[in-house]
Amino acid sequence: MKRIVLLVTFLAVAAAPLLAQSDDLSGRIAFVSLTTAQETQPGAPGKFAPNVLVRFTKEGGSSTFLTLTARDGTAFFPVEAGRYCGDAYGLNGKVARLSPRSTQELYRCFTVIPGKVIEFSLTLAADATYGGSVPSLGVE
């Protein structure tokens, strides 16, 4: 009986760090105001592009996350401070071709500083196609 109690106690103590809350994020959070647009013709100013899935990769490839622009082509979200690069996709997961300018690192990547907001935009090529839809949350 003592062995079972000791084993259960050991397992509970060993598992406790796995159940504990992760590190404090204070002083590490920044915000991104994202806009997605699409050229109306090659090299021309664009119009807002709604429902674009954007994947951000943190410098060094250490982490990635997804966000989705709304029907107005914008999103606002928190991130941990650092340098990120974005890629655009349709809701079906297929790559949405970026404009030549947005493929350049200067326009595809950004650095966010803790406690600050940065405006960032990706522009899709005029002939880019992207599709798919967000599944309904309704009862089936």
C-alpha cells in the first residue's frame, strides 16, 4: 500500500509542471493590424480582399500561426514580439499568389515591439485566385 501511495504521489508531483500555467507574457505582447488587398490589375492599387487566410512564421521558423481577415479584408490580433513573415492562402488552404511587391521581404515581413501596434498589409496579385468558405457553426 505504501508503494502505491508513493507511486501516485510521485506521478502527481512529476505531472504538476505539465498542468501548470505557462510563462507570464507581460512585456512580450504586441499587436498587428492586418489588411489584405488584391491588385485590380498588375501594378495598380488594389481593393480590399476579404476572407484571406494568412500564415505567419516567426523568424527562424520557431513557430507559425494562422489568422483570417474578415469580410472587410482586415484583422487585429495579438502576437509575441518578434519578426514575422506572412503568406496568403484561400480558405481551402491553397496558396493565394502575392503581388510582386508583396513577395519582397521588405513588404512580406515585419517586426513588432512589445506594447506597440504595427500596421501590416499583404497584396494579392491581380490574377490570384483564392476560395473556400468558413464552415457553419450551426447545429446539423
